[in-house]
Amino acid sequence: MDTSIYHSDNENLNKLLDGIVAEMNGYAKAQGITSSLSDTADNPLTDTLSAIIGKVKDYADTQLSHITKLNEIGIALSSEQNLQKLH
């Protein structure tokens, strides 16, 4: 399955998404499912995997934005010299 449509600017997230595809392909093979996860409309595994990858990407992107914002707040707080202002 081509996951490039789900890839983000974050390389670690891309590795995670590619790993999900690899795991699903391995699971399908272990279960004796002969069709691979290809981009065909009639493949239920592809539909399931597309949904999972989309949700993981959305969740990870949201978490990354929260982390970035919290990092900015931490930098701003650490630059404050008067600790009484932080109460």
C-alpha cells in the first residue's frame, strides 16, 4: 500500500506509518491471506489500513502541535527571572 498520501513533515511519524503497513502485511501473510495490501478498492485490508493510518497520522500531528506549544511555553517560563511572577 502506498502510504505517501499520509506522510507528514515529521520523519519519525513517517517511519511509524510505514511500520504499520509492514506489520499489517506480515499479519495478513501469517493468517494465510494471499492478497497483499495494495491500493485496490475491493481489498478490505486496504480500507482498514487506510483508516488506521489516517487516524494515527491525525492523532500524532495533533500531539506534535501540543508538544511544540508546550515547548514554547516552557522556554518563555524559563526565561523569567522573577520566580514570584510564576505563582
